[in-house]
Amino acid sequence: AAPAGTFNEPWGIAVGPDGSVYVTDTWNHRVQKFDPDGVSLGMWGVFGLAETPGALYGPRGITVDSQGRVFVADTGNKRIVIFDANGAILGEFGTEGFAPGQFSEPVDVKVDSEGNAYVTDTWNQRVQVLIPAEDGVTYTPLRDWPVKGWKSQSLDNKPYMAITEAGNVLVTDPEGYRIIEYNNQGELVRVWGNFGTDNASFGLPTGIAIDADGNVWVTDAGNNRIMRFTLP
């Protein structure tokens, strides 16, 4: 019942091809949509378990693919839900568990240039990659790799990811105070960061994004700042 434009812990934000802005309003269990000037264009979602139509349970990560489809990490329901630009459900994938294609605390989701979906499967301490079928909304496991981090199940340990133009995958390790970069096969490329307040350190790195010039932007929540890095 919260009015449009009000939030209860917004954890994710994404911009669609038409400039529309989507926000996961996490503890209002909904997605809100705005135009580029912040005017509300609608919202969708109700609190509930996966079997409840239209339900979301603490959604966090969100991304929009090149077709304008909205992928939401429905964290509490251990799944990814795919919507059209107006909130109609197109498909979903994932259940609770440890097997490929199952999740335990999926926090973020991203889609690469080939349409593959990447998920931070936090409590399983792995990144999962899933490939779409011909219908574009049915996803099956392709590969996964372990993350030597994400050790805590605390409320602060919520890792996000970004994908570079070359296809490398960068993930935050919030309570490890660092960024980890892999290639798209899961091979380690580099790690940076320590606990601290200088320009090479973090207090709690969570959100991460890459701009059109390849710069890496990180929300350092513990130090109340945004940081920008240039990859070698």
C-alpha cells in the first residue's frame, strides 16, 4: 500500500533501452518503474511465496536486457523472474537447492550480450550461468564456478556483479572488502581491495556497474561513498 515513489530499502536499479528506470523496492516486495525524470510509470509485485501469482519476496538485483525484458532476483523465493516492461510475467527459473539451476540466496542477476543469465548464488558460494532456450524465457544451467568469498549469511553480505564489454564478470565480496574479476569461464583474472578508507580499500563494497568507457563504479557503503576504477 506504500505510495508510488516511496521505498523500503531499495536494493537494485537498472535502466532500460528506452531510458526507463526500474527499482527493486525490496521490503515493499515490488518493482517500481519511472521515466528518466523520476515520474512514476507504474509498479508491480505483492508479498508472497513463489506459488502466489505475481508474488515477490525481498527482491534485490535487477537488470534489463537489450529487448527491454526485466530480470529480477526474487531473493527470498530463490528464483529469477522475467517480466516485460509493464510487469507482465514472461517466465521464471530456479528453485531452492544446491544442484545446478537451483539457488540459495540469489542476490543479483545480469544478462550478457548473448542472452546468457549470470546469477550471484550467494549462500552456495558460486556464480551460475544459464542459457536461454529458443523461447527466450526458459533457462537451463550452462556452467558455474566457486567463489572463494561470500562466507557469511549476514544481512550485509549481498554481492552484486557487472559484466564487461569483453565478457569478464566482476563481483563484489562485501565482507571480504574486495572486488573479484573472472573471465566468462570462471577463471580468475584479478582481485583488488582491502579493508580501509584509502582509494584502494573498501568499507563494504556492494553495488557495482561498468559505464560506456569501461570504468568500474562501486558503492562503498561502509565508507559512505562511490568509487571509480579503471581496469588495466
